[in-house]
Amino acid sequence: MSKSVTQPNRLNEGGRIDRSRKLGFTFNGQHYQGHAGDTLASALLANGVDIVNRSFKYSRPRGIVAAGAEEPNALVQLGSTEAAQVPNVRATQQALFDGLVARSTNGWPNVQRDVMSLVGKLGGRFMPPGFYYKTFMAPASMWMTYEKYIRKGAGLGRSPMEADPDSYDHLNQHCDLLVIGAGPAGLAAALTAARSGARVILADEQEEMGGSLLDSRELLDQQPAAKWAERVLEELAGLDNVTLLPRTTANGYHDHHFVTLHERRTEHLGETAPLVDGHRGVRSRMHRVRAGQVLLATGAHERPLVYANNDVPGNLLAGAVSTYIRRYGVVPGNKLVLSTSNDHAYRAALDWVEAGREVVAIVDARANPQGDWIDAAKAKGIRIITGSAVIEAKGEKRVSAARVAKIDLDAFKVTGQAETLACDTIASSGGYSPVIHLASHTGARPTWNEEILGFVPSLVKGVHAAGSARGIHDLAAGMADGVAMAAQSLEALGQSAKAVELPQVDARREGPACALYQVPHEKPTLRAPKQFVDLQNDVTAGGIELATREGFESIEHVKRYTAMGFGTDQGKLGNINGMAIAARCLGKTIPEVGTTVFRPNYTPVTFGAIAGRHCRDLFDPERYTALHQWHVENGAEFEDVGQWKRPWYFPQVRPGSANGERESMAEAVARECRAVREKVGILDASTLGKIDIQGPDAREFLGRVYTNKWEKLAVGKCRYGLMCKDDGMVTDDGVTSCLADNHFLMTTTTGGAAAVLEWLELWHQTEWPELNVTFTSVTDHWATMTITGPEARNLLAEITDIDLDRDTFKFMDWREGKVAGVPARVFRISFTGELTYEINVQANYAMHVWKALFSHGEKYGLTPYGTETMHVLRAEKGFIIVGQDTDGSVTPEDLGMQWCVGYDKPYSWIGKRALTRSDTRRTDRKQLVGLKPKDPKVVLEEGAQIVFDPKHAIPMPMAGHVTSSYYSPTLDSGFALAVVKGGQQKIGETVYLPMADGQVHEAEIVSPIFVDPKGERQNV
Amino acid sequence: MQRYSGFGLAKHALSHHENWERQWRNPTPKKQYDVIIVGGGGHGLATAYYLAKEHGIKNVAVVEKGWLGGGNTARNTTIVRSNYLWDEAAALYEHAMKLWEGLSQDLNYNVMFSQRGVMNLGHTLQDMRDIQRRVNANRLNGIDGEVLTPEQIQEIVPIMDCSKNARYPILGASWQPRAGVARHDAVAWGFARAADALGVDLLQNTEVTGFKIRDGRVYGVHTNRGDIEAKTVGCVAAGNSGVLAKMAGFRLPLESHPLQALVSEPLKPVLDTVVMSNHVHGYISQTDKGDLVIGAGIDGYNGYGQRGSYPTIEHTLQAIVEMFPIFSRVRMNRQWGGIVDTCPDACPILSATPVKGLFFNCGWGTGGFKATPGSGHVFAWTLAKNQAHPLAAPFSIDRFHTGALVDEHGAAGVAH
Amino acid sequence: MFLIYCPYCEEHREEEEFRPKGQAHIVRPKDPEACSDEEWGDYLFFRDNPRGIHHEMWVHAVGCRKFFNVTRNTVTYEILETYKMGERPRITAESLASGEIQGNVQVAGGGQQTVGASNAAVEAVKGEQA
Amino acid sequence: MSNPVVAKARTFDTRTEANIPVESPLAYSYQRAGAPAPSAKSRVVLRERAMLGHLILRGGAIVLDEAVRAVLGFGLPARPNTLSHSEDGARSIQWLSPDEWLLIVPGGEEFELEGELRNALGDAHYAIVNVSGGQTLIELSGEKARELLMKSTPSDVHPEAFPVGKGVTAVFAKTNLILRRPTETRWELVLRRSFSDYCYRWLLDAGAEYAIGVER
């Protein structure tokens, strides 16, 4: 349905929009037109759209109230395609672009006629704060059903259901001074610091920098205020030491002056980032700013007055009215009533009159307001009603009249007969709250300032506030404050500020404001029509009164009980009013009721922008060995081990398969296992941690961090070592080789490499600095290829000059030589129980050596295998894997590895003392054993729990669990490693494993060594 | 106590809600009580309630330095589950779970305990071994749970990326159907109202400044509102346990760390269960108001500032976007932090102390909320009988000397 | 996010480069075998955990890989000083209370302090290189 | 080839005959992720300098400085987080920690150099470790090189904070590397081999908006 493109509320001139550029957009299915420079909100108002949404709880029609971040109502769902959906966009902060598509977030079947509003109207009184807690309790079984229906009403906008086409990133920034807010104070401050040569970042959340100068009635040096802003911005843009960030919201102030700035780079251009050179740009960018000093020039938010039906469309903030007229050339109505507690708001009436529309009256709560603005209003012939306020708005879908009455502020009551003034717009102003959110993020509690009737920020060291942000609302004073605070910031950095001359501003006479928050009504608050405090969450003055009546006296209780301030606007409009109402109900002052704590974000930020580029393929590093490409090309399936991608197994095409069907994992692993036991297999073991240890005290150091002895390990020899924490629990293991008397090469588990290196450094740097030893990671320097199996020697002999004679190059020896022409260190250690050579070469040559092994390996049946086969083979030998067979509660003795414990070493090595604590001395601790299923076809589940009595009632006492379990092609049987209470004394006994499917497996406790218990195979 | 019901609500509506009674009194401290509970959070209030209800000890004060339920009760992500690994922990949390299941009716306060199921994802083979081990143990301990395949997970949570292309593909999950979430504030208020009705004095804005200790025995507390006497004092003050212990002259095996959480803007419901991932480190559920509630990791340093470091938030949202790519354009509304007292074995301390009559209930780490009723119930028994409840016995301070730790890092590793 | 002065690199660096390691100045008993279970448990697990001034060990993990100590307020998170292994803090809760700052005394060639087995110490080192 | 035990540590010559194929840590990445050729639009250019000699020196600054001067003709950098280099810039030494330096020399020199240093150091307490196979060096240049780094590392790379001659170990995306600025226009990244593919893909992705080109 195309609608007339005229914009009934658009003025023919004025504002900062570009009337020559027309932009079409769609709201709730209707087509409209606006101009470049509009926000969605100004364009909607220009087109006379009153109802932009329905309220959350009562489904009441709602219109636009504000012109900025504080807007509670105008939340829309943006996006023409599924992937481009953005929920809960504030229309006041969304720049209009051509083709924009938006919908209201609530309202069914539509926002004009919402069925739920009936529920709100009729049921509203049955939904006081906390009503959930008082009902839906019977019968207990029904709660999940009740909840299902409650959830139907949940939420504002909706999540997209497709993945985001856009990308986001982070930019790390560092500066001397970060100025937040480019209004009068911020611009003055930035200019001062910039001219002084400091590294300055100036960030401002709006489409255009200038803040209140952009809609100010004031003249600076006899020029419109905006002209001065333009001049300053031009100068700043030309300076190398200044970074200007428009459309950038400071959303979180973190410790030590770390501030996150969210820059919306393309949201004003379209619903997804446009393509540049075929590359989609970055939709938004998070600047992670580390600042030396921070200056908050964040301005103030106007407070609305709280009166009956103050939520009907047509109720606006006075300042928003001025902004729409002066900045966007839009008058949001025809007949205005202004209700105010201060002089400042009079400007809205003056702007309204000058736009050629009618001001019915200014209603001023003060008995005798005096000042230049009042005189100006009188000069325009505007009726001013003093000592009074709008006590109630009339109208349902748009304001039709204002009821105005004399009020007694101290007695909180209406004292005169109400007069009804026909109008379509009510603007209100209850004063100005400094925007203290960011200062509050630092943990500093704001303090109440009675003079300005607002909270002013408390500031931690290095944070400064200037202008309205600390209650200095006068233009000239605010700019001067900006200069002064910039100078103060620079001084704190040890820099000096250059003088900046500020423009002349005509002095104004202004009278004091009065304290007015909730406006009294003829009826008591609980009986009067609803007086809204938090529009987004439908929190009313009556709700707050009820909360205090029920004993919720702390402001935090009031907020939580009523949900005040928990909306997406985080109470920017409502919180102070709410506190004032709570204070009134409790007979306290506002500061006695408490302060309010704000948390990041200042305004909501997409998950994508916070996550940045660390998504999808870049979510977490993938670590590759030098042989990774070969593994990929040879069809490996990979296992994630830490950040490494390790080949898990190498499925091959099934012999005789017509359609290239590959082996199952079980088939591949069985084949790989047989190859190792019968012929020769090869494993990429490069991921094992490798630490080069040098120094005359290296041996002593090893003796202290390992459980076993090291003083006699000869050059050319290797030894297995077990590492504990000082609580006696096993934490890592590996083989360490003696390269020279003062030189060792330690290997660690793949996952433990970083932790072990840090562990060694920790003990060296903190506890034993007198030991002369150094540790250097060489994990990446060496590639490690393990060839293992009875044919390993024959294979290696073909391409090495090393003497492989079994009597000279013995088990647990290492040798140097060439393999395939590449210098290599070869270690005769074994994790499979077979004859094994671990070939280490400089990683850049690894691919050549690996391929050379294959070119010679075919005749020996050389088979690549992965981690799964490695696990099976080592388990057959009873070799543990730390982290699988141990879980941080297992001692070397629990593992039956007393042979690896040097009880009589002179130094009380790490972990030793803990082994004699009463609990670690228990004989019924869980101990590592082997399990042989009674039915050889059964492969026990890893993690299966072991019981002695499977007939015991639930809870059934458990005696341990299966840590590793596989099918062994060698044994043609399932087998397992397990920890069992007192297991080492229970060899031969039967245990039971009751499974989820009701089966109870039986298994015999056996030695954990299943294959070649005498260890002969590695010596063939 | 005014009974709450749907009918009552309607009656009050007709009288413009002008006749609701206070949910609890605001009493003046008495000189002496039988028992003082230090800390008016969920656990403390539950302790007071069960002391009065189960043990007839009604002359009880709950001393709270701020507002009731203002500590971690107000700051957690409200997950309730009992699928712990070790028998001792599982028994304690399952005890709590059973109390949760009747709590709204018992308190006559709807704590909105929603048994929508909790899923713990496995992304590595070792994750899956740990999951199988835990689920098997749970089953034999009488706790519901099963292991899900990626296909089953996808069916329950269609919006999650269960594809094999993920950096850490989802290999499976543990699933506890009886687990879920509850409305955190309501839990504190419900216990407060019920305890107050039984005669317990809830003393807000009352800060303990020291203990009255003579000859190794406690006789009461010093507060900013004067001394209050009692021969039994139970400290249930998460985030302050170390400070209180120091006042009493001993140390605890605790470190207090910041733990952060965040919520999105309200969205129409898209996630009807609770999803947790240890490995990529994030967990998420959606409230009945529509907010996605997301738990971040614990910060490694000690901190009482109720805020943590920003990179922790970044890592969490990276994990969430990794699991739920569709949430990239959803916006984070607010973040906050709690103070969690962590024990070396990720299990709590429910224990007598070197000071006679002084007991501590602390060290719940990142997961105390789920234990609230169970913790209170067991601790009340312990205080009333001056002897560890059988379920509390394994959680005495002694274990850090004997070595009999109950290492739940596997089950509790992800903060929640 | 903290900004931490590394006493070895002589620069302020972002917290992302560092890892906290728990309470500083924990001394491993010289003769563990002479310790009672209680004394050994105290060394392993029991900590001051103060609200306020805390001396804690950090490591410049992405940087010089040196361990050093930090005096930090655990409520405001303000870092009052950082100092090398083997040095004593100049600022303590007591010195702040009395208004006196200690001299920066080198007490040992290296540290004579370690971590026991408290939480921070056993925390997995995730995503770091080795 | 292997040599006799020098003092109490063992050195090992890992060099091979020239005809043995050798692969840079980025060999797979070039193939999989591609290597867009630099164009006129490229505001960042990436170039790998593979197969250099990388040695880690550990020990006291004074003794090491003396030996390094004697062997290489230039000394250790005087300040933390700085570089020193030979006049032609082909050999450099970077401070990594109070007792640790990274020495980078043209590929093939590292073994003799290690031997000469060991001879010069005699009985002093020190360590030298050859890590040449474990890392590679990437150069970044172009007008947006600094901005690309700002996307990647929280280190302050502003010229005031990161003058020519500085070098640090830095957080880089979700890993870390060594970042140095040998000249006014050139940045160097020393990457660990196993993380190099991740870093390379990160640079291509983050550099796309600058039309990053890879010189090969």
C-alpha cells in the first residue's frame, strides 16, 4: 500500500537535513519518505506516525518520546531479509537510509489494533509488580504449562534465524586523552588538548558531532552555534594527533581507563555492510581504547514529568521537541502544552511557535518563574500558567487534551480545580540528569547534588567530567569547563595545555528550577490513572508505591521488584523519577534511598561487534604440524587436542568398494593396530611438548620436579619421568633425554606443554633461583615421526647412516645421524611396546623425511596411524595418558608406579610430602588396574562406573570407573584400564558395570599390561 | 502471613492493591538470639527458614550488611542442576534439587523454578569420556541424566550450530531434564518472607564488624548497630567469607574472584533450555522476559569489585556466537559481576571452625545458587545439632589437611 | 582490564599479556617432611584473601615470561606497585595505615616464594604456546 | 652434522644438502588460503622471510654482550624491548627478557655462529638454543600496516610508543608473536611455526579491506 509521500509535520525549511535527497522507507508495511540526515524517528514524526510500538506488559500504544539514546518506546525490528534482521533498534538512533525496512517489535495483529491491549486494559490491575510470585503456584505440576503461556508474551524484537552476513572487528587504540561527547564541553576540551599536541580521541554517539550545539538557539560569536562546532571539527580533522570517531558510543568504562567505543561504520548506509572492491566492509568496529586520562563530556538527559497517562503518544520530552524542530525540521504536532519545572524547557515552546504552530500554554510548577526565557515566551504572547502542572493526559492513541491544575509541591497534592486544555502534544521537563553512566562503571558511586537536582559523577583518579555531565548546563560555562578539564587532564599527564579562546555567548538570566518528579493527581497514586515511570517496562508510580508498601525499601529491591531500569534504555529516563517516588513513599530523601549503579553497556551492542573477528575460522587458533598437509591429503580424520589438529585415524577406501566408501573408524583403527603389531606404523608425534634444558644444575632441577631419580642418567640415554603438583597428584609425564652432561631435552604431553614450561619457570624463578638452568621451548623446532613395529629397524636402516644394531643402539638410547639425508636425532623409546624409533628433524625438512619413509615403507607395510590407534596400543601396554587415566586426584602410587618414585632422594621433590597425608595413605584409594570383560565381544564404555554389588539399591555404591577402553585386534577382545578402590589388591576379582540400557557387564580385574608383559617386543 | 494465590491477587486488585502487607518486618535488633546467621543472601535466609521450620529454633537473627539477596543471589545466572560427578557433591546438590521441586508451594512464593533441562556440551573426546563418567555416576546415584548425540542435541536446540565444520564440533552432551532455572530474586524474597513469618528477625543494613570470642568460643557479633549475642553463629556470606574468617582469627582455603555475566536485550523466545559448554566456555538460557542470560568465565585474580576484565566478556560472546551464529546481530544489554569464593577443589565448605560455636558455609564458587535450599537445609541441621549433617560432613575444612578433596573441577569447571 | 607495569620490561602492558598466580610470598616449608599434615595443608591451600591491599604474584606470560609481584587493592583494583621476585613490597596495608612507605629491600637473590596448590596455581594455562 | 660435545651442552647442525626439499611453515597456507598478489590498491604488503637462522641466547647480559660483540661485531641491545643489528641489518638481536635474547641471522649461519659464541663464552653460565625450524618471519609494509596491527594486538604501535628499533612479545589475535620495527616503514612478525597458518589467515582476513597483497 503506497501512501502519500507528503510529510505533514515537515517544515519547509530549517534543520540539518538534506531536502534534496529523498529516502524511501517502510514501517509496518507502509511506505514513507524522509530525507538524508533524518533518523528513523524524525522521519516517522515527519510523516505523522503516532504509534510506533505497544508496551511490554499492558500493550498500551506508545509513541516517540525522546530524540536520542534515552528513547524507551520506539524500538523497531530492522531488516528486509532474514539474515539482516536486527531486533530492538532505537528509531531515534537509527539513521534513515534508502530502502530501510522496520516493524514495531510488539503488537498483534498490528500496532494500531493490538488484541493484547484488551488484556492490558482489563487485566492491568491484576498485574501489579511481583504478581508472578504470588500466583501460578497451584497445582505445582501446572507451572511448566503456565510458564509456556507466560513465555508467549516475552521479548521485544526477535533474533534473526540465519547467520549474520556481516563481519566485525576490533581496533586497539591508545591515547593521552579520550574525550567522550562532542558537544560544547567536549569540543572545547578536545580542541584544547589537540592544540597542545596530546594524542586525542574524540568520540560521539550521534550521526553528526556537535551535540546540543546542533539544535541550540544560542549564538556563538554572533553566529549560529553549529557553525562554531563545524569550524572546530574541521580543525581537529586536520590534526595528526587527533582521531575523530563519529557514530561511536562509549559503552563501557573498564579498569585503568580501558574504554570500549562501539563505532557503527555502516549502519547508516544499509542493513548490511556495502561491498567495497568486492569485499564486504566491517559493519561495526569496537575500539578498545587504553587512555591516559578520560574526559566525560556526555551531557545530560532530560527527565520527563510523571503524570497520569503520560505514556499516550504525543507526550514528549521538551528537549526532544526542540531537537526535532531545529535539527530535523519536524514539528511533532499542532497544539502544544508544555509542563515544566525549569526555565530551560521554555525553548521548546519558543521553537514551536517559531515553527508556526500553536502553543496552548506553558504550565510551570514554580509560583513565580523569572528569567530571560520566560520573558521571551511572554513576548511571544504565550499563556503561562504558574504553580501548576499537567496532572493527566487525555486521549488513547494520541493526546487529545491536558488536564492542568494547581499543585502543592510540599504537600504533594492538587490544590485547585483542574482545567482541561485541548492539545495534541504535551512536552514535559522535570530537569536534567547528568549522564553519569560511564563514571559509574568504574565503581565510583555518584553523589546527589541538591543544587542541580541530579546525581553528579564521582570520579576515580584520571577521570574528568565537564559541562552538563557534571551539572554545568550553561553553555558558556560548559565550554569553559571543557577547556579547564582538558588542562587538568594534561597536567595529570605531565603535559601543559595551550590556551584556547572560546567564542562569546550572550549572558542569560535563568531562575532556579524546582524539584518535581511525580505530579500529584486528585486521586491517590494507586487509584489514579497509570503514571508511568519506566515506559519500556510499564513500571508506574503506583507500582513503586506498592513495592515500598510491601517492604521493598532498598532502591535495589524496588528496582528488582518492579523491573524499573531493567529495559534496554537502562532507566535513562525513569530511574531518578523512580527513586524520587520511592523516597516520597518512604519519607526519605533521594540520597537516603540510595544511588543507582549503572553497568556497561551504555547502549546495547551487538554480540558480533564484541566478538569481533574471532569467529568462524578464526574462533580459536588451529595448530598444525609440519606434516599437516600430508594428513589432509591422505584423508585423515582429525582430533582436537588442545589447539592442535592431530590425525585421529586414516580411513581408507574399503577394498573392493565400488563407490569409494571409506572404512569405519573401528575398521581403520583395527587395521592400523595390526600394522603396528605385525609390520610397521608411523605416527606424527610432533605435537608433544619439547623443552630444551641447559645448565649445570639441570639434573638437580629435574630431580626436584620429577618424582623419580635423574642423577645417574648418562649422556645418550632417555628416561621416563612423572610430574606431580605439590599436592601429590600426577599432572604430566614424558621422556627426558640426556644430551650432554648439562643439557637435557624434556618432552611433555601435547596438552600440557605450555603449563609445564610455565611450571618449570615458576619454580626456578620463585623458589630455586640459585639453580643455574634455563628452559626453552623447542616444540615447533622439531618435527617428530614415530616409526614403530617389528619392521621399524629394517625400514629405518634403508635411509639412515645410524648404526641400528640392537646391542649398540639400545632401548632408551638416542643417537644422531642422517635420515633421508636430513640430520636427525633418533630416540629408541616406545609408547606402543613395539620396536620404535622416534625420528626428530628440523621441522622445515620434515615433509621430505616423512615422504622418504613412505617411499621405502611400502614393502614393509608402512601404515600411517593416528591418535586413536596410539591410544589402543599404549593401553594394551598399560601406559597411562595423563588427563584420561588421571583426573587430578591420582597419585603415582594410585597408578601403581612406585617404580617411578624416588622415595630416598635427598631433596623433598614436588609432591612427595603430600603422599604421606592421611588421605593419600589410605589403602582403599582408587587404583589403576586392567579390566577384562567376561564377554570378549564387549567393549566397555569409557566412563562406565564400576560396582562390587550390582543388586544394591540406588544409590549404588561405586568403586571406580573405566578410564580407557578399546577393542584390541591383538587380543581379539575388548579390554580396559580403570581405577578401582583398592584395585591393586583385587586382581582376579569380578566387578560389575551397570549400564544405562539395563545391561550389567561383568569384568575381571587384571594387570593393566595386556600385551607382552615382559616387554620383549620393543627389543626385537 | 498473608497467603498468596490467584484468588487473593484478584481480591487485592479490586481494592486497588492498597491492602497488601509487608513481605517481612524491619525489626530492631534484640540483644540476644539463639542463632545468628551472618549474611542475608539466599543461603543465609534458607538457613534461617529451615532452623525455624524444621528445628523449632525461631529466635534467630539474619544479619545483612546491605539488602536481602543483594550479593550473588542477585547476580547469578540462575541455573539449577544436580548432575555432579562425585558421590558427596551429587548427594548434596540432589538434596537441594528435591527441595527445589516443592519450593514454591512450601514458601507460598512462586520462585518460578522451571525444569526446562540443562545440557552440558562435549567438544572433545575427553569431554565425552568425562560426560559419560558423570552421567553413569549420576544414574547410579539416582539422579536423572542421559548422554545425547549431536542429532538429539540439534532436535532440542535447533538454532545451535551442531555441524562438523565448527572449530570445536559438538560431539555430544549430558542432559539433565529435571534441571533448569529459577527466578533468583524471588528465591531470596520467598525465604525471607517465610522466615520472617516464623519469627526470624531480618536485620538489613547491619554490618558485622567483629566476633565476640572468649576462650575459643563465640558469644556473638559486633555490628554497626551494636553488639548482638548468640552462642551459635553461622556465616553464610559469599564474597566476604575470607574477611569474616580473618575477623575470627583464622584463614580459609578460599580465594574470592570476580565472576561476570551478561544479558541481551529481550527477544521473542528462541531458546527453551539451558546450554552450557565447558570447552568453548559459555553458557546461556533465555528468561521468561526474553533476555538471553549468559555466563562468562571467572577472572583469575582476587577481586571484590563486582566487576571483572573485559576480555572475559569478549571470549564469552565469541563462544556464544560460535555456538549460535544467529545471535551475532543480537545485542548485549548489560553486564555485571559477582564475587565468588572458590575452593581448591571447586566444592563448598560446610563446617565447624577453630572457634567453637562458629560455623562457616562458604566456598560455593561459581555454582552456589543451585544449592540454595539444600545448603540452607543442611546447614540449619548442622547449627541446630552442633554436628555436621551427614551430607555436610565431607565438606569440612579438615579435608584440606587430610587431602580428602572432592575435586569437582570437571563438573563445575564452567562457571554457572 | 588492568594496565600492569612489568618491572622487568620496564613498561606498562595490557592485562592480556599477564596471568595472575595467586597470593605472593607463599613460602614452601624448608623441610616438608617435618611438617604436620595441617602445616602442609596450610601451605598448599590456605590464603589471606583480603578485601583491600593484596600482594599477589603475576607472570608476564606473553612477554618476558618473568614472575613478579603486584600490590593491588582488591576492591578498587588500583595497582599500587609492582616489584621483582626477591623484593619486599614498599606498600602494605600496615604502611598505608601508618603513612610510611618501606624501602625497597632486596631480601634474597631470587624469590623464596611459590604457589602451593591453590586455585590460581592449578588453573590450566589455556591457549598459550609451548 | 653432529659434532663432538662442546663443553657440557650438545649442539646439532640441522642443515642439509642443498638438494633436499625444504618447506616454510607457510607452505600449506599459501596453497590453502591463497596469496593475493600485491596490486596498486594494496595498502598493506606481506612478505615471508623464511629459513632464517633463529637462536635463543640465555644468560647474563654482560658476558653475552662481550661474546656477541667479539663474534658479530655488534652488541646486545642496551634496553629492554629493543633491537640491535649489524650495519647492513641482516643480523639482529632482540631483547626478550632480562636473560633472554633472540638472534636472527641469514639462514645457514646459525650453526657456525652458535659454535663461535660457545667458544667465546667458554665456561660462563649461558645457554644457546637453535629454534630455526620452529619459527618464521613475516614483514608487513604499506600505509595501513600499522592499522592492521592495531586490529591484531593490544600493544601500542603508535610511532611515539613503538619507535624504530623496538621489539616486543605481543598478544596477536588469540595467540602471540614477536613484533618488531626494524625500520620506519617495515614491521616484522616472528611467528611460531604451528600458529603461522592461523596468523596468516588472520592477516589476510583483517587486511582484506586494505587489499592486502602477498609478495612471493
